[in-house]
Amino acid sequence: MSKPGFWDDPDRARRTVQQMKFVKSRIGPVVELCREASDLVELLELARMEDDADTATAVATDAADLAERLDQLEFKLVMNDPHDVLTCYLSVHAGAGGTDAADWASMLGRMYTRYAEARGWSVEEVDSVPAEEAGVRKVVYKIKGEWATGYLKNEIGVHRLVRLSPFDAQNRRQTSFASVDVVPEVEEGEIGIDEKDLRIDTYRAGGAGGQHVNKTDSAVRITHLPSGIVVQCQSERSQHKNRRTAMALLLAKLYRERELEREQDLKKAYGAKGEIDFGYQIRSYVLHPYQLVKDLRTSHQTGNTQPVLDGDLQDFIEAHMRKRLDDEAGATSSAGPGDKA
């Protein structure tokens, strides 16, 4: 960064600064905890030499605090992708279950909005496709906050809801599904896109009639022809702003596709079973005939369902992060001298 001309290429400079921040976030806390642990050891030795019970008690309290911080650092070390610290796009798609599934997708959108806001992150709705009767067929949020991608990517997968349907005249039990996807916001320089590969359409945004947003063709839909990926944005009154947001979302989705291909290659090369097939069911939310939210990956569960639906997800997220830690540790310990770990 101290080299002359570093800021001549702003995009490259931003990526370098981003990488620097990521490396510092990995190294800095470890160095600090090591220093504090060393200081506590020396202080404890002095307390023993002088038979100072008060100082020994204070050291024990500080050591417990340090252990708690170390435990939290372990979770952050799971987030070892430089993109984990970035803003992300979280999308929810209604699956099987008709109107109940659309309502379930809306409930999940609310759940993640509440979770993000509780962590002090900002949430912006980028796109939403309302269902005919209730709920949404799809909703996309831009979530901005420290480690937003790293935490929320643990929620990728299919979520199942079992409840008495409020849309069934006979109030029968209904099972419905919705899928959640999370992609990081990436710099344009990371993903090369040829303008010839894009089809850009504009259309009139949906919403309540009579508003300015509905009087012009401000909504933007971008199709990436080689991959077939389609993104759209209609949250802003400005077509330019919607196009910029849609382009950012397209970059994020193309990045995800590239990463999935890379992980598939690694899976073939190492013969390890990786959690890269994000279409499978990860969590079940049962509201009838009993109350239970259970994560099928970790077996973490709770019978107190309403707080979870109100965004109390951290225990589930941390349980999955801890499982990933254990899986990575097991894979490393089982790798032979000639294996790649």
C-alpha cells in the first residue's frame, strides 16, 4: 500500500485493502490472546510466590473471560473465506406447498430480517415477487454488516415447516418448503463478464398503484446468457440504481456458481464428503402436533419455536459452525503424509 501509484487503480486498491483487513482479522486476535495469556501466567506466578489470594482470584476471573473470547474466536476462524466478512445477498424461494409455502417464505424472510437487525446489520429488500393469495414466491435482501456472509451462509438449504394450515378451510396439517441461498457481494474485477453475454430488460415495477415507482419502467432484469442466471431489482425508483444493484447480485451469483464448481472438483480430488449440495433439507420447524425446531445437520434443537421464528438463530448457526470445525479437524487428523488436507 505504501508503493507509489497504489491508488491509481481504485478497484485493485479496494481489493487489496479488503484482503489486508481479512488477514488482520485472522492474526490480530490470536496475537492479542497469546499476549494476554502470557501476562496472566506471569501474574499467577507472582501471586503464588507472594501467596496473594486476591490476585490469584483476579487472574482466574480474567482467564475465564479469555477462554470465552477464545471460544468466540474459534467460530470466526471457521469463516476462513475472505468473502465471509462482506455484505451478502440472502434470497428465499417458496417451494412445494402452494400458498402455505409462499407464506412460509415470507416468514423466513421476516426471521432473517429480525436476526440481522438484532446484530446491528442493515437490511434492504432488493426484490420481491408476491404470491397470488399470501406470502411471496421469492424475496431477496441485501444484508450489510461485519461477517454477514460468514454467519448467514450456514443457513443455505431447504427449510421445512409443519403446521395447521391457516389457508385450509378444514384446518388440516400442511407441510411446506422454502429454500434459502446466500451469496457475498463481490467486486466486479473478481468476475469477468462480457457485455455481449447479457440481456437487460426493463419493466414497470410492481406494488401499490399510483406511486411514482409504478409509473416508469424502472425495474431491471438481467439475464446472463451462458449460465442462464436471471436477476432483477425493482426496489428503487431509479432505473440506474436498480441496474447497479441487479448487476451486483449477478456478480454474486456467478461467484457462487464458480465456487460450487471448485468445491465439486475438490470433492472428487480428495474423496471427501463436503457440504456443497445446498438443495437438501437442513432444518425442520414443527408447530403441530408438537413444537420443535431441529437442525438435521447438527441435531441441535429447541421446543421454544417462537423466538427462533423471531430471529433467535445464533445457537443454531454456532452449532453448525462448531460442527464444521470438528469436521475440518477430523479431516486434517485423518489425512496421511501424502494427502492434501
